[in-house]
Amino acid sequence: MAESENPAEPTPRSVRVVDAPLRSPAPQTGLREVFRRRYLLRLLVRREVSARYQGSVLGMIWSYINPLSQLFIFWVVMGIIIGRGTENFGIHVFCGLIVVQFFVETFGAGTRSIMRNKALVRKMAMPREMFPVASMLVSLYHMGPQVVILMIACLVMGWTPTVIGMLGFLLAVVIIAVLGTALALMFAAANVFFRDVGSFVGILTNFVRFGVPMIYPFTMIEDRFGAAAAYYLYNPIADAVLLVQQAFWVGTTDDPVDTQAHHIPDNLFAYSFLGLGIAIVMLVIGQRVFSKLENKIPERLT
């Protein structure tokens, strides 16, 4: 009689051997990964906005008081006291100011974003591009009250929105968002290695206010430089300012058709799409520069 099998004896199992090299997990970096982690991006934006109004009694109301006071100052001081020849000069300046502040805040805060969040950069596994992008979104959030104040002032002046104008305004926002993020990526990485970069950016943004048709009309550029004024429109920020002025300021004047023909370049949309292309190229360059320096960032955050 055959011996019975021992039930306590374990049955042999086949072992699968995988002959493949060990690889480290793919780094979770890049702008695409930033928007895949939208929940983290939202948390960062909320954190930045909450920190700005922490301990404030009026809170978000200050976001409306500040642009309203700026509009009042430009309207009274530059429009009435100085008496510029440009019609509704306060609206003209405020249109440019919205664009310039969006760019300056995105560029400046984005440059400081890595250093300001160095504790998170060292401890959390997340795409570090998220910090400059979050700075851009916070700047966009703060731009909202300024646009509301501008629209109310323009409606009081008899402004009627147009489809072309609103499309131009959206194009201006996209141009500044892309260009500001591109420069923020490049300078945020550089600021980790050379702390003087932040001060340099502050000086650089001072020139932005005078490099766009904000405190002067574009016609002054045409009068002074003639055909060479076309090179002025290769500046994407100048194109964005003109798009916003076309969307809002032109409609507040007594003769919008004449204002459009006299103060707004004929090929503004063509130059603006060219400016958007320049901004996209800058974004690609900024992403590559950031990626080259990214691995060395944590060891320099001391």
C-alpha cells in the first residue's frame, strides 16, 4: 500500500525570475505634471491667498479698495490736474496698469517662490515648477478685482463690450500668463544659486512700466519713430496693454471709431499672436532651464 502524502509538507511553488535592470522611478517634473496634480496646485494657491489676508479685518475688500484708489489717483492727478491730451486718460493708464501689475507680480513672486517655499521643496515629492505656476495663478486671482473696477468705471462712461474686444482681452491675459510664468521659471531656479537675482528682477520690472503704452499713447511712439515703431510691437507686454485698451478704453471715448483708427495699430492681433508665439518659445526655454537646474536645487536650499 502506497504511503499517504504528508499534508503538513508545503507544496513547492514556481518562482518567476524577471531578468530586467533596476530603474529609478521617472521623475515627476514638468508643467504637464503640475496640471496633473491640480489638487496640490489649488492648495498652494489657497495657501498664498490666505496668507496675504491673514489677520486683516477687511480681507478681500482690500483687493477692491486698492485698485479703486489707484484709478481715482490716475483720473484726478494725471487726467485733470496734469491735463494730458489723451481722452479719459485715467482709464487709459488703468488698462495698462492691470497688465503691468499682473506681469510684475507673476515675475517677481514667481522668482522668489522656490526660496519662499524651501521647506516644502525639501520635504515633499512634487514638481517644483508648481511654485512659479501657483504664483502666476495667485496674481491672476488678484487681477480679478481690478478688472471688476475697470468694467464698472467703463460702464459709467458709456462703454459697451464687443466680442472682438473681449477676445482681445482674453488673448492679453494668456500672453502675460505664459510670458510671466516662463520668466519666473528661469529666474526662480537662478535665484536659488544667486540670491542677487531677486533684486535684479525688481530693477528689471521698473523698466516694464515705461516700455509699454501706459502713461503715454502709442501714437507718441509712431510720431517719434515712424516706421520703426513696428519694432515696438514685438514686445508682447506692449501688445497686451494695447489689447486691453482696445477692449475697454476705446469704447469710453466720444468717437470710438476715430480712437481705434488713431491710437490702436491696424495689425494689433497679428502682432499679438506673434507675441504669444514668443511667450510660448520663452516658456519652453524656461522649462528646459529649470529642468537642468532642478536636481541641484534642494542641496542649495540651506
